[in-house]
Amino acid sequence: MTPESTITAMARAARAALPALAAATAQKASAIRHAAKRLRERASELAAANAQDMAAGAARGLNAALLDRLALDGSRIEALAAGLETVAALPDPVGEAFRHWTTPNGLAFTRVRVPLGVIGIIYESRPGVTADAAALCLMSGNACLLRGGSEAAHSNEVLLDCMAQGLVEAGLPAAAIQMVPAGDRALVGAMLAAHGLIDVIIPRGGKGLVARVQADARVPVLAHLDGINHLYIDAAADPAKAVALAVNSKLRRPGVCGATETILLDAALSPATARAVLAALADAGCDLRADAAARSLEPRATAATAEDYDTEWLDKVASVATVDGVAGAIAHVQAHSSGHTDAIVTENEATARAFLTAIDSAIVMHNASTQFADGGEFGFGAEIGIATGRLHARGPVALEGLTTYKTLVMGSGQVRA
Amino acid sequence: MTPESTITAMARAARAALPALAAATAQKASAIRHAAKRLRERASELAAANAQDMAAGAARGLNAALLDRLALDGSRIEALAAGLETVAALPDPVGEAFRHWTTPNGLAFTRVRVPLGVIGIIYESRPGVTADAAALCLMSGNACLLRGGSEAAHSNEVLLDCMAQGLVEAGLPAAAIQMVPAGDRALVGAMLAAHGLIDVIIPRGGKGLVARVQADARVPVLAHLDGINHLYIDAAADPAKAVALAVNSKLRRPGVCGATETILLDAALSPATARAVLAALADAGCDLRADAAARSLEPRATAATAEDYDTEWLDKVASVATVDGVAGAIAHVQAHSSGHTDAIVTENEATARAFLTAIDSAIVMHNASTQFADGGEFGFGAEIGIATGRLHARGPVALEGLTTYKTLVMGSGQVRA
């Protein structure tokens, strides 16, 4: 079979499974709970498969960060199973009638949420995606074609089998969750070209993967990129909040996509507050790349280059720039933000409103840590990622973001003039 | 300049115009009303430019249908101007806060509509698109790059100039509405490849154009395709409604994308009703391509081929198939529908519900003519087209479909644990 015919056959089988997932709330949840049970039962088998992957990865010279992403120990497996149970407990978005209107001729319109259809998930070393992405797709009534990294092939095989067991035990077709064989990169190309067969592709991984998918896909893409996020500390900021928000936004987990990368200091901010912010970051081990004004306040800061303000550090490093009030902050953010999450710290409501209105990132915050940019923290119960594109969904994408809608039109025999 | 650098420069200028369009409701409406005024003032100039295009088109051998699409006479120009005024009177979608929620830690979330950004419109011979698509983009706060057909180049030049006059007279940047030079097809390729510069491409034209755009685009596409639409007449249909809906759905305007292409007759429908439906269509000059059962009821019907059920006639031709109740209708529609609009005629609510639930087209109707598949008839005041893709917007797309959202998060200093 060619890569195209392989993907065509898999996508058709996935599509054929869709009617069985419609109006099957209890079965979908049951399948996911059964999968969680199987995952726990087969934890040692999964750990052994993962050990094979880890050994092969080490032999191939994968670096420590990649090996860490690949690893599945007992506690990670338990977290995966618990995550599945969380998804199974979420409300089913499918069938929700979320808008009604009528027209003067008596037609009644209703918008109803429906699944997107067949979703292709392309990911790298993290084997946990096999379980969590599949569960989110299933709970939102979608079928999925998963394409994990070859480095996780043994782990993924056990994980897929647990998901398949869950489907079968709940009376749902196993074709609703399928794994595209790893190793043959032409299969990824065929997925990206499968217009009309795959309804949307979701890449989950590093920038290289996302960029390749965006460049090559003929299928719509929901892209989950990382973020160059800003925290602007206005002259009217509360000093204690400024320090706490800067430290938390940058350092709580510096490697997540919601971490702040650049601290913007209002030139009119009291030097005492600016010093306190910078000292708190430096005291916590954060490397500061700052302009001259900021360096004059914190001797541990080093000089920033122009590129630093376009760099996503994902580490205990922060760029620091001094800006002229909220207008200067807006101009800096518009020039450098990746459109993920940007925040202002101020007690002045008008200033906050100006920032919130002008900044067009997926998430714009006032007096809150950028690390709240997360589906769980938004109250969605889970997330498949943060969308930074402009179509369909922006910000954390959870079950609702994996649906679309149809419009029902109810009449009593109306004809159009 | 290369095609890429031309498009890059135009898209950057368009993006630079976006802040001026934000929170400019009155100015946007004023620009569109001024453009309408200029269009009326310059009607004879526009008609003369159009006569040049028509003469060149006739010399090039364009067929009658293409020449009709190209033509702009006084009444069409007045209709365009009136259409602009309709758009200017629509409520501004930008800034609408359409969802609020809070989380237990006191964070307050608000989703606010924002423009999509820079929209590329690629269209063919209809010069009116230059005015109506530009007005819809502008009213929704977007900048646009228009790429019309070379056959309409003289008409489009005058139309663009009217739009530019409107922008300038309202104090808005002319770069908000730009025309990509016609003739050089490489410029279309550069638009389709302009990921990150153009936020969405909207093709408006025949299937060939839409298919090319969908096949080649690296930019997200909102596609407006035609429809293979079905009207299913159930055994429990009211006979008079069945006749009226079949005639209107098929024949009111057979060439629009919401026209019905296939009539499905329930095998249990009374022969008298089935005969009345088919006779009414045949009496009105509709060519019927029917299966044997339907032919036995209407002698003027001819035998349908298998391909007829996958054909979009856009003419006074209907495919007719006999199906086994609503389950048979659902199976036929799932196999043959293009996902645009499908309808059921029945007085049985449970049967209607089964159809409305199972059919996953963008629009699903009960006892209403498929010809209501139109933004104006939906109450949207205008439309840029009917989206049959699954992401972002489905069905008629008007101002709201030309926006996305951002999420504002309001805190009081919350940090993440």
C-alpha cells in the first residue's frame, strides 16, 4: 500500500466509526474509564515497554530532556489514568444547543454542537499524548488518527491497546482511535495532504514539528505554539502584587508555554518597586537580560541584545525592558509578542482597560500570573493545547474547541419568495 | 519585486492599518456609507469601465454566463451601493463580550470578539465582490487584500477607488482595503503561501477556484462551496407542504448553492402525494432523473444514473430516489450530501428529530425550503458566503464569522500554586 492509501483506509474507517459515537455520552465516558482501568492493570507491562523505548533512545543518543519526556514511571502512569478519569467526568459538549433565534417568517434557528469529525494528532516523544489526546477526541465525539514518535513506539502500542480495550468494553468501534505506524515519515505527509478525509490536524510538540505541519498541511491545522509572553508592570502597580506576579509568571515553571519571557517596567514605576521586582527574580536564580535603565537598578542584570526580546527562554532567564507607560508597553508587546498571553499589573482601571483593549493576544490578563494560561486553570477540566492561530479556537482548547456546530432550521412549510 | 515581496509589503501595510480600525465603529460605517455615495456618483464612469471589461471579455470569447457575472449596469450598481448601506447599518461585532465565567480563585474570564486580522479574498469575474467583500471585512474590523479576476480589472479599479475614497473621507487608512494586481497568477500563489502575513483566505467563485485554493493554501481557508442538497419527503409529510417545498427548494432559483439537487421519496409515501410532487416539478419544466419506482409515478421522468446522485445540477434538473423511510433517507444523504443543506418534510416530530440529529450538514431543515440557506434569510443582514468546512464557521458567514475572540482574565494579584 502507498502512504496515501494507508491513510485513506484508516481515515475512512475512522469516519465510519463516527455515527456510533454520536449521542453516546455514557458509552464514551465508560470507554475512557475502562481504558484507565486497563492502564492501571497493565502498568508494569507499560513500564517494561517504556524501558525498551528508553534503552533504545539512550542508545540513539537522545538528550536528557527528550528522555525525560519519553519516560513513563509508575507515578506518571497513575497520573495518566487519573487524567483519563477526569476527562470521562467532563460534560459532553456534543448536542448542546447554544443559540436560538427566529426570523419574522416564523423560522426557528438553533445552533447545536457537533464533533469536528476525524482528527489527526501528530506528536513527538511524549507517549502520554496517546492516552490523553485520544480521550479528549473521544469524549468530544471525534475519531482520531494518532501519529506518535518512533522513539515511543513500544509504549504507544500498549497505550493504544488499553484505549482499544476501553472502546470495545464500552461497545464502541475500535476504529475510533487508531495509531498510524511510526517510522515512515511519508505517512505524516499523507496525513497532512488528506484534505476531505481528515478534518483537522493538531500537532503537539516542539516548534520544529508545528512549523513543519503548518508549512505542509492541506488539512486545517489547530496549532499549539509556545509563547513569548509579557508582564508589564505599570507605574500604578501595587508593589507587592508586582513582585509576586513577576516571580510567579516567570519562575513557577519556566518551561511551560504560559511562562513570562519579558518583564516590561514602566519608566515611571518607583525605583523601589522596580528594584524589588528585579531583585526578587535575581534572588530566585533568574538570569536577567536588561536594558541600561533596568541594569542601573539591579547589578546582577546583564545587557540585553535586540534578539533577546524575541527569544522564548523557557528557562530561568528573563528579558527586561523599560517602556514609556502603557502606550510604550502596548507598542513593545505588539512588536514582540507571539500572541499567546500578555499581562498588565496596575491598580489603575483605565490603564488596564487600555492594555486589555489594545493587546490582541489569545489571552490578555490584568493582575494575574501568566502561568494561569492553561485549560485546567480556565476551568475546562483538561486541554489538548493552547491555540495561537486566529481561526476556530484561541487560547486553551478543550472539549468545546474540538467541536463545531450545525444550524437546525425548523419551519412549518415556509417557502422563499 | 518578487510576488512574495509584493504580497509581504501589502500584507504588512494592511496589518499596520488594523489598530486604526479597532474601536472605530462609527468611522467604519461612515467609510462604507461614503463609498456607497461615491459609487452612485461615479456610476456612469463605472459602467464605462465595465463596458471595456465586457468588450474585452467578449473578444476573448467568454461565455454568456461569465459575461453575465461580469456585467454591471445601472441597477446592479445601485444594488451594490444599497448593499454597502445595509452592511454599514449592521451592528459592529468587534468588542462584544459574549461569555463570562469565574473560577474559585476569583479570576474573572471574559471572551471578547476581535477581528480575524488580514483577510485575503480571491475571486473571479464578479466585480461586485470588490465592494461587498471589502465592506464586510471593514465592518468587522479586518483589513483585506482583494484579488479579483483580470477580466474585471477596469471595473475593479473604479470600485476599489470608491472604497478608498470612503476610507479616506472617514479618516481611516486606505491600506485597510487593497487590490492585488490582476493578471500575474504568481501573486495568488504568494497569497496562498503567506502564512503569518495573511490570517485567512476566502475564495469566492466556482469549484475550480475553491479547489485550487484548498489544495495549495498554507494559510487557513474559509471555503464557500456549492451544495448537493437533499429534500426528503417522509410518509408523514403534509401533501401540500411537500409539493410547495419541493418546487421552491428546487426551482425558485435553481442556480444558487442552497437549491435542492435530489428529492428523496419515502417508499411508504402515498402514491398520490409522490405523484403530485413529481408532476408539480415536471409541470414547472424540471427535468427529473429518477429511479424505477419514481418513474412509475411520473412518465416524464427519465432513468437516473449512479452519477446523477452525486451531481450538482444548478439547473432545472432534479435527481429523484426512493428510500426506505427516514433511515434510508439518512443513509442516502450521508452517502451523497456535500454537507451544505439537507431537509426533511414530515409532520412526525420524532422522525424529524431523527433526521436532524443524524444529518451532519452545516444546515439541516425541517419543513422549510432549502433556498433559505442564505445569510440574509438567517437574519444576518448580509453574507460573505456559505462555509462548508468544519472549522471556525459553518453555514452562512457574515460579520460574526469574520471575527475571532480573545479571553480577558481579570485578577487581583492571583499567582498559580
